[in-house]
Amino acid sequence: MSACIRMLLIRQSTGHSKDGVLAAFSAASASVRRGPGAESLTFPGVGKMIHSLFLINCSGDIFLEKHWKSVVSQSVCDYFFEAQEKAADVENVPPVISTPHHYLISIYRDKLFFVSVIQTEVPPLFVIEFLHRVADTFQDYFGECSEAAIKDNVVIVYELLEEMLDNGFPLATESNILKELIKPPTILRSVVNSITGSSNVGDTLPTGQLSNIPWRRAGVKYTNNEAYFDVIEEIDAIIDKSGSTVFAEIQGVIDACIKLSGMPDLSLSFMNPRLLDDVSFHPCIRFKRWESERVLSFIPPDGNFRLISYRVSSQNLVAIPVYVKHSISFKENNSCGRFDITIGPKQNMGKTIEGITVTVHMPKVVLNMNLTPTQGNYTFDPVTKVQPLQIKSINMGCGENHSTKASKS
């Protein structure tokens, strides 16, 4: 019997701090304008990156399309729809689809498909990362990246796409720069624009556009200097019947909200940075210092961002913050039995553990289960014989236990 534990933790906030953390993606521009008649700088050996972009909902309706050169017919999406029908679920659609004349590279975000059309071979991860940046920008501007929000702000959506992509290559993808170029929508601004006929597009070039720190705008001033940090980790673990950890792996990110005046230069250090594998950095990180000292040194963007994402592999000893105990008993004829499982914190100190899911894989001979949990939600799938128990949170300071009792047949 095994139990898979997945948990999200931990939120940590401090004020008036000079240790900052941040994240966002800034793709290098493959085409740089240098004035009238100037030759554009391009990556050698690489053609146009993105030719067209289609936004498709789960019903298969194309509700928005954007073309940066000639118009590509919507019929090119038929190859995508064929792959979607063959996939087991929407998240298993192949991200890269080859067609006779194009490549289709797509992502699935917030029940929407972002499908880009490419005419030449390009690094797929480059395109995928840009599409995620587009979705993140929509969520930052409109509060959510949904079909309704995009349709309600379709003018701003086209303005953003025009600024984010130049001749098929990412140009301005940083939130600080985009918000100087195109003002986020507000009720007051919408009323003023409808009366005066003005638009959300700024009249001047953003201050950080031509600097060597494009992710931060100049002249930032705050009455109170603050830095808020979020360390969010997801733990996947397998625990055997004796309570010992068979496998454990951590996927983590460090997010931040930085509100510091001027041009702050911050450093962030870890107790044991050698544990971090597959680290992905925001462009503001000085990579050479990380390689030599394992210290994050950077000038942060203004506002919310993601500084790094990382993984702690199963080869490192990971202390699971909760324990899982269970007992199974059968009657003599094995026609029915009883199953008890108890979950609780291993220590009385620490942050609250959130989003806990314990998955119990029952034997194939089990036909049905009647469960009585003290807290949380439960289900039992008689086909897969899997019983997931979801607990909203466990407070590490109160020593509370959560148990589930089940009778099975």
C-alpha cells in the first residue's frame, strides 16, 4: 500500500527589506530597429519566428487571430484539431505539430489554446516560453486570462501583441515596459478614451527600453520601501506501509513583490544552495556570481515577478513535514474489511501546509468503499481503484490530526 502526498507551502512575507526576489520572462529581441533605412539585426541562420497566432477555446472555436505578415488561413488549425481529438485529454495535445508547410507550436493555459504558426524551424522552447509570456501579460492586465476577458479588451489585446512581437520576433515582453507603452484598462480610463477618442498607447518611449536593465523602469519612487516574498514548494512523495519515504521530490518557485525606490541592488543567499537543481533564472540575475558563490545578485524589476524556479531531486534527503499512518484489516472470508489512515504534522513549529492530497491505490479485488473523513473531501473510483483524500490545510502549531475511516467490500 502506498500513499502519494502532494502539498503546497509556504508563504513568507517581510516588510521594509532589501532582500528582493522577482520573476518574469524577457526574450531577447531578434530584430532591433536602428532608425530609418537602418539594417535590422537578426539571429544568424534563423528566419521569422512567429507568423500567426490563434486563440482557441475548449469548444474548438477560434475567437481571436493575429497575423504579422500575410494572413494564414484558419484551415491550418485543422491539423491541431486532429491532434486534439487523438489526445487523451486537453493537456496531452502535442506542443509541436508538423504540417506540410508550417509548424504549429501551442500551449494550454486557463482553458485556452495559444496556437502559433511557424514557417521555418525555430527552437520550440523559445516559442513556448513566449506564448506563456503572452498569457501572463493578459492575466496581469485583465486580472484573468479567459475568453471573456480577452473579448472585452480586444483592442488592448491587439495593441499588446503588436508591441510584444516585432516582425515575428519577441521585442517588449517585460511588464514594466509594456505598462509604459500601453496603459492597463480601468473604468475611468475607458470612459475618458470613449469621450476624447484617445487610446491606451503611450506617446513616449519607455525609459527602460534602451537601457541595459530593460526589466526596470527609471524614476521609481515609493513612500515606504517594501519587499514581499513567496516561497512556494510542491512536494511529491511516496510513503510505504511502515511510514518510510520511498521517493520524494520538490518543485519550487520564489515569487516576490518589490516596491523599492531608485535602482536597488539586491542579494539573496541560501542555507544550502547545492540542493537546488535545474534552476531557471529571471534575466536580472547575475549568473557569473551564482556560478562562483551560489548567491543571487540582481537589480529587480518593479512590482510582481518570479525570481527563480528550481527542483530538489529525490537523491537529496527531503524531510516530509507530515506523517501518514494506516492500518488494514480483513474479515476471515475476505469479503469485506476496514481501512484507517491518519495524517498529521511531524513537528509543532513551521508554516501551515496547504493543498494536501493523499492518494491511496487499493487492490483490484476492492469493489466499493464507504469513507468517513474527519476533515477534507474524498472520492473513490471503482474503475481505477484509487481513493484520493484532499485536505485544505494542516496547522503545524496545533498538532492536529486528520483521519479517514473506510469500510470496503
